[in-house]
Amino acid sequence: MATNNEGLLTVASSPERRETGEPGQYLVFSLQGEVYGVELPSVREIISYTRPTSVPMMPGFMLEVINLRGHVVPVIDLARRFGGEATPIHKRSGVVILETAGQALGVVVDAVNAVMDFGDGQIEPTPSFGTGLRRRFITGMARTDDGFTILLDVGQVFSTDELAAMLDAAEAQSTREVASPMQ
């Protein structure tokens, strides 16, 4: 990870979009009764939930920003991004720091479950119906003993335009805080 000229945390670019999830390790987490997985290389770290700082005029799914060791990181409510209700915060809530489009991004989750290895025979293609999510957000469905884990394409969950707008607003907020420190 590095810092760009605006003080925002940057990371390596995300992998290209694939039609089907690839075998490998995934971070599996729970969110409002569903189980999701993201490829482990997309995960930078997991932190406990901390109250974010408000940023005006953000999309409804953005909770604001957090200070991660001196870097501004936007935090997203993934359930709201998917068109659902706001994620209730409780003692097991956490923030998964992901990389997408070369930037760090926090995602609020109900709980982090495990790191799991999914093999070829476990990953089914993206369904054409029944998930409640946009198909482009999903790389596949991993079959487990407990049902299915929805495998997310981190690069597709947030469009480049949305991410750029969030980062611009976070940068402006950071600049305002530095320019007018509390007295």
C-alpha cells in the first residue's frame, strides 16, 4: 500500500473481470443473512467497526470515511449498495478493507466468518436469476455444506465513476479538516 498525493491510501489494481469465480482462497463474511466471499488478494485487512467521519453529499450507500493510520478510507454499507436496508451495527460488526480501482475501500459486514478454499467443483457460474444482486457484481456461487456463498467481483461492485466521486469527496473533506483544525 502507498499514499497518493492527496493522502488517500492506494493499492495495486484489482484483477480483470471474469465470468466465473476462480478456485482459490476467499474471505467469507455474513451480511444481513447472506454469505458472501471475496478473493483473498483483494483483502488488505480486517478491522473492528469504528465510527466514521461524515462527508457531505455522498451516495446513500457510503457511510463516510475512516482514518486508517493517517489515511482517508471511504467506508461503504454493502447492503445499501445492493439496494437493501442499512446494516445494523453490533459488537461483531467489522470493516473489511478491500482494494478496488487502485484505492482502498472499507466495507461494513455483520461478521467475518473465515478464509475458505473453494475448488473447481465447488464454484458454479453466476445465476441468471434469484440472487437479488446485479449479475455483474457476482463471479459465481460457491457450494458449501451450508448452502451457497455468493462470490463478489470487487471491481464491479463499485463503478469507476462512483469510486472517483467518493474519493474526490473524501479528499475535499480531508482538506477542509486540515485547513480548519478544531480549536
